[in-house]
Amino acid sequence: MLTDLKYKKLFAIKDGKYEKRLFTQFLLLVTVPLIVMGLVSYFIYVNGETEKSRQALESYCNSVANEYENLFSSVREYYLDSTSSTSIKWLVNQKDVPYSQYKEVRQAQNMLQGNYFLSKYIGFYNFINVKEGWVLSKFGMYNYNDLKNRGETDQFLQDQKEVPLSLYWLNRTDVSGPYQEGAKESGFIDTSGELLIVKEEYASTGLVYLLTVQLNMKQLGTLTEPYQKMGYDVTVLSQGKVLMETNPDFTAAF
């Protein structure tokens, strides 16, 4: 009788161990696939989100590039058309500073400042009648010899004579403007910033006129505002130089 009791007790112990082992195996059989499926789903999700982020970033990059490209193309096309206008031809033919020709000068200034859409992106302009020796700018008219930074302007004109193009963009954002404490005034030719250069020259007489159109950098920056609100930093490069940036540290890292 005692032997039977011991046998039953031993069988119960073995039976309990078997149940635990069976339960453990069943638990592993159920949970391991779930864990594996969870990990796979996680990696699929992460890779999918990464790809979405990459595509979104690429889309925003293209949008920024297109906005600036469209603006630059519009400015270029506008001034390309303007050089054949009667106002430019009239300016070229004035042998002296046309102080008394108010109506014609005003028409030329309105044209040089840009149309309704572009004018806000134009900082200022300088029309240099090289052949006759006088200047028309946003701030007035004066003889070329009266320039306050004539030496600098002479060098600038000489440099542009070496460029065979008659209309092109010139990035001089690394050049300081001639004005003191940011105050704009007449008597200077500012060749700093992002410039559109328009010129005409003949083989017989050389450079006839040169027009510099400086873009409004502050207004250019407004094109990046929607992307900043979405949490993106933007750096725009032009001819290997920084044209616009929202975060200098980001530009340095790039």
C-alpha cells in the first residue's frame, strides 16, 4: 500500500513537470511567431516611414528649387525684353544727364524697377551709360565722374568687359556694399549681392551701357517661410555660394 502511494506521488510529480513543459512549449509556440511578426512589422514600418520621409524631403527640395528657378527665370526674361524697349534706347541716346526730361526718366525708372509681380523682389538697379558717362539709379541721376566709389566701379566695369555674355547672373553675396550703416544714398554703384547683369557692347566702340539689377535678399527669404513652418531648414546655393539660408549651422554641416 505504501509502495502504491509513493508510485502515485512520483507519477503526479512527473505529470506536473510534463504539464509545465507542455505549457512552456505551447507558450513559446504562440509567442515566438508573434514576436517575430512584431519585429518584421516594426522594420517594415520604419523602412516605410523612412522612405516616406525621404520622398517628402525630395519633394520639398524640388519645390524650393522650382520656386527660385521660376523667379530667377522671370526676372531674366523681363529684363531681356526690357532691353529692346524704347525707354532703354532713349537712355542710351542721351548724351548728357537728362535732368529736365522728367516724363521719359520716370518711365525708364518704372520699367527698370520691374513689373507688378517682380518689383518687390528687386532691391535696386543701376543703369550706367558707359558711352556717354552718366548713371541712372533708383536714387537719382549723376555724372559717372561724380561717383563716390568710382575706382571700385571702374574695376567692376573692366571685369565685365571680359565676360562675353550680354545677360547673366553674377553672385557677389560675399562682397560688402558701399553704403555706410545700411543707409542707401545716391552717388554709389552697389555691385554686391545677387546681380543680374545686362549689357550692350559694340566691337567698334566697346561697352555702350551696363545695367545691374540687385535682388532683394529679404524678400527672397520669404520663399522659404512655408518650409520653415513645417520644420525644415533651407539653404539655397548659387554658383557655389550661399544665396539664402535659414540656419547657418545646417549650411556648415552640409
